[in-house]
Amino acid sequence: MTEFKRPDGRKEDEMREIKAKVGIIPNADGSAMYQSGDTIAIAAVYGPKKMHPQHKQNPKKGVLRCTYNMNSFSVSDRIRPGPSRRSTEISKIIEWALEPVLDLDKYPNTVIDVHINIIQADAGTRCAGINAASMALAHAGVPMKDLILSISAGKLDKTIVLDLSKEEEDFEDGEGATDIPISMTNSGELTHLQLDGKINSKQLKKAIEMARKSCKKIYDVQKKALKDAVNVGDN
Ligand code: UDP
């Protein structure tokens, strides 16, 4: 272990505090909130419902359509509202991260809309969005083989750390900051990994190992939030 200190005093493999709640949007078929430190994501699921326009229907399987949006008030420098290149890319990535656990062939010609809104952002928003969407899909009763857990690892001053805050993400160690969002099933199958920056294979293995351990904790939090929603009759 190095003497390296994180700005908020966390250990290298320590996540920010997480909170989750299911059933937050009554009009939606399924909904959830996931908070990691100061990053808060909400997700609302509508569907499966008939896909319109008709030419977008797939007679073999349903379509998972995710829309990621960072609200303009989510950071102190107001973000321009509306879709951007970044939000379009993240929406696609979220679809890819979630699709492997869904049986979309059961729902031909339909669409499952997942709207993900980041209402407060302090890095790790795509991971928070994926965690919120995973719970919202389960809450909507969409059959899933497993839940999807997501967390970001990164390299800070040559040390691999978990769940970077914005302050840490902005840190430049001479090689550029490294951010590695990772998503996986509870059985440990990776469904998403992005790598922005420079890292060697040993460091990458360590990052994935750290993510694996924390995903067990995220699974417990997601599961508890889903059970709590059922227990209060909100299913
Ligand atoms: N961010 C911002 N304005 C933007 C985009 C991002 O302030 O237009 C901040 C926000 O805190 C976000 C962080 O930069 O969480 C990191 O963004 P990135 O694109 O790396 O994705 P994320 O880590 O949120 O998945």
C-alpha cells in the first residue's frame, strides 16, 4: 500500500456512501433512485409497449431504448439542455450494459423505454444511471436473468482507486486521468467496461478485482431497495 491520500480521506478500495430507493415515480411501470456520494440518478421504465413508429419494430425481439440525460441544474456550471454527443453515447452504452440480462425475444415488436436522469452529478453518473435502471427494470417486472451492478475504478497518482469523485477525475498525474466504468452481473459476468486513459494490464486486473468486490455490496443495496418496495406493497 502507498502513502497516497484521497481528497475525501477514503481508502483506495472504498466506495462513496450509497443509497437506493425503488418506486419513486408512481406513473412509471418501474422506477428507482441510486445515489453514490453526491451523484444522484433516477430511472423510470415505461413498457414493454408497442413500438412506434412501426418501421422501428423488430418482429423477433423487443427493443431496449435508454435515454440518459444530465439535468441542466445537476452541476454548478449549468449544462445546456437537450441531447448532446456525450448523452447519446452514454445512452447507447447503458443499453449495451443492460441488454445481456434481458430476455427481449419474449417481447417482439415492443419497446422498453428507460429514462435516466442525473439530477446531481459528481462523476460516476453513467454507473449510477445503470444501477438505477437495473432496479427500475426489475421493479417494472421485466424478466431479468440477474441485476446489473456498476462502479467506476480509476488511476490516481499511479494508484488504482474505486469510485472517483469529480475532484479526483480532474486530477492529472502527468499521464492524464484514468477512468474505468465497469458493469457486471451478480454472477460476475462483465457487460460493460470503458477505459479512458492509460493503464497497464496488472493495474487493469486490480481495477476489475476492486470493482467485483464493491459490486457485491451494490447488489445487496439494490436487492434491499427492491425488497423494501415489495414489502410496502408498492409492486
Ligand atoms: N460533467 C460536467 N459537465 C458535463 C459533463 C460532465 O460537469 O457536461 C461532470 C459531471 O460531474 C460528471 C463528470 O464530469 O459526472 C464526469 O463525466 P464523464 O463524462 O466522465 O461521465 P461520468 O463519470 O459522469 O459517467
